[in-house]
Amino acid sequence: MNSYTYAICNVSSDLGDVDFSDVLNTSSATTRTSTDETLFVLKYKTTPTVITNSTITPSQTLNHSECLTLMATAAWSGSTR
């Protein structure tokens, strides 16, 4: 079973604050974004410092199953991207 946590965050206010050595995403260029490119997903096992110190406040925190459900929506997998 996947034990990762997925945080949905704001591209314009949060992406620049991510320390990619503290999460499982490799870079901003490879980070999954919503089709309108306003939101992105952070993937981690241990809560990253930018979340614990409130630099970033995710709009949602999801488990693997919840994230898969969200990624299947038009907002994340639509053809407008």
C-alpha cells in the first residue's frame, strides 16, 4: 500500500518556496499541475519543512486513493492543458 501524502498547493504563491530535496517531486518542471496551471501536487512521506513551518498551507492533503480520484477529474486531466 502506498504511504505517501499528497498536498495540493497554489502555483503562484507556493511553488517557489518548495525545497525539492525535502519532497519526492524532483523539480518544478516535473511537478504535476492542474490543467489551468494554478495548483500543483507535492508528494512526500515525511511532512516537508515548508508545510510544518507554515510557509506553505496546502488547500488539501490527500492519501494515495484520494489523489488518484482527484487526478482523474477534468481539472487535473482535461484536454485543455
